[in-house]
Amino acid sequence: MSLAQDPRAMAELDLGVAPDGAPGSHRDAAPAAARRPRRARSGLIHGLLSNAKAVTGLIILAVFTLVALLAPVIAPGDPTLIQGLGAQPPSAEHWFGTTAKGQDVFALNVWGSRSSLFVGFVVGIASTFVGLLVGLASAYFGRAVDNLLSLVTNVFLLLPGLPLLVILAAFLPQGLGTVIIVLVITGWAGSARVLRSQALSIRGKDFVAAAQVTGERGVRIMFREILPNMASIVMSTLLACVIFGIGAQAGLEFLGLGDISTISWGTNLYWASNDGALLTGAWWVFIPPGVCIALVAFALALVNYGVDETTNPRLRRPRRRTSPDEPTPVAASVTGAAGATETRKGARR
């Protein structure tokens, strides 16, 4: 019996597969299709780990996190105790020198990383969460809810940030919790505006309308349909809020409006200013905390760039350069389909 008279063989050729379980048949295609969702789920993580900027930023953050967690091991004892003579430059005994009071600068910066990183990440997570709730609710419910939430957001955006920080920190009781509350109050509005804009663009998609038609609740639609499609912008907003939290805490404590009894990079700068380190030329006192703040902000910015390049195809760089004269590669499936077409033409002849 010829190929043209065999309906089963013709059907297999029309689908672009080989008969009788050949290597190109649909039996071999099933495992590949089953592996696709797993690769999709790990796409963001694989993209970040293959991005040089993101990897560099994650390594710097990991180093600072380990230093903060191992502070009792790296610099045991109370870092505020007097360890030697005052205003001593870096030496083998004191790697970063000593303050005007005789405290070890290295120990102060190691222990200060715990408070600064803790406040930065807590403020970043809390500000992003509040901004996400406001942005999703404003975009989904619209009308009166959108008008009210947009009005509140605009008020916080129009208020000058530094004077508001100073006023709140001056009249509230001192403490680490007060610093966190003040920074969250003044830092959520910008993230809410960005997330609202992204949620509005997703709100008009067909899958959101389909979820509404099927009778799903509004909260489920916001967090199960809209939020997963905002993962990249939420990640970028979170990293920006963490940078804001670390820098704003250091600024408040440098002005003496934070809890100066705690040890952080900001309080180290505050005591360096009070002791006249800049006037006396004791650069080893105020440069280390400033460099630490700058390195952490730089690492978070690198991770942010890595997230953008991973999630935005327009920012991805080609893996290799191609010339205009280079032939375009043809996929194996297209070649197989063309071969099947030629086979059908020969069979009909």
C-alpha cells in the first residue's frame, strides 16, 4: 500500500511527526512539553544568576549580611568601650583606627551594619507593601476609591520629605521603632504611584475581565491575577525603598533626630561630626560608615539593573554579535515541517 493510500501515515506527516514512534514522533515531544513550566518558573532566578550586575550586587549584599550576622564573632565585646588612645590612625591593632574617645572604629562599623540593614529592609518591605495595597485598590476599584486614594497619595507626595521627617522624628519618642514608622509614613507614596500606574495597565486586560465574569472576588483578582504580572516592578520598587530606608535613617541619625544610643552607620557619622573628626583630619572615623552606606546602595542598584535587564527584553544584550551577511538559522521543527511537505508532494505524484 502506498503512502498516499495510508490515512494514518498522511495524518502523521501533516502533524510534522514520523510514523511508528520514530525519533521525531510525538512520543519524544511529551517530555519536552512537560519540562517547559519548570523552566518558566526558574526563568527569573536563572536570569538574575546569569546577569553580571545582579551577581555582583548579590555578592556585596551577602558579604554585608554575613558581617552583620557574625558581628559578635568578628568584633566580640561591647564596641562602645574604650579600646585605646583617642584619635589614633589605622594600625595593626586597630584596623580602622579609633575615635576621639578611644573606641575601635572597625567594631563600631561591624555592629552598626546590623541596625542599618535591619531598618533598611524593614522600611523597604513595609513601604512597598503599603504602596502595593494602595496601588492595587486604587487601580482595581476605581471611581470614588481611586479618587480618595489618589488624593491621599498626592498629599504625601507634595509634602516636602526632609521637613516632614524632621518634624515627625522630633515630636515622636526616640527609638528604633519610631525611625521605622517615620520612614514608612514618608516613603510609601512614591511606590504607590508607580504600582498604581502598572496595575492600571494590567486592569484592562482580557484575563482580568474573564476573572470578573466568572465571579471571582476582587481581592482574589488583585492578588492572583494582577499582582503576578507586576513582579518585576514590585521587585524594583522594593529595592528602591530599601535604598531610601538606609539613606534616610543615616540622615536622621546624623542630624541627631534618631536614637543616638544605638550603634548604626548613621550614629557613627553623628558622633564623628560631634567629635570634630572632619576638622581634625581624622578621616578614618567618618569615611568607613559613608563607604558602607554607598556600597550597600550600589549593590542594591546593581540588583535593580539586573532585574530590569532580565524582565525587559529591550534591555537584554545579544549573546554574540551577528553580521548582516550571516545566514539566519532555521529551527529543526521548521525543517521537519518542510520535509514533510515535500514528502506529501512526492506521494501525491
